Amino acid sequence: MFPEYRELITKLKTTDHHFTRLFDKHNELDQKIKNMENHVAPGTHEEIENLKKEKLHLKDQLYAILKKASAA
């Protein structure tokens, strides 16, 4: 996710607790979705879609933080 911001992500993960929480939650949701899609964990199509929407919302928030930090 966002390879062009790899260095900034590493920096923010050590200095910005809010960014770190969002980043970790995004990764947690990503794994949960993969597990549901691969039938490792139970989940309906609707639950998976809702998790994907939540994950996308987190990604948008992360991107906004990255854009702001890179402009500073």
C-alpha cells in the first residue's frame, strides 16, 4: 500500500500514534477479509463487503495523512 510513501510510512509509524492505529487496523481488516474470502473464518458476503468499505475508509484516511505529511 502506497509504495511511493514507504519511507514516510516508516517515519509516521514511529512518530504518529493515530497513524499507527489506523495502519494497524487497516492491516487487521485486510487479513480478516482474506480469511473470510478463503473460508478460513466464517463470514457472509454482506459482512465481507462491509469490512471492505471500512478498510477503504481507513485507506482514505491514511492517504490524507500521508499527503499532508509529505507537503510539510
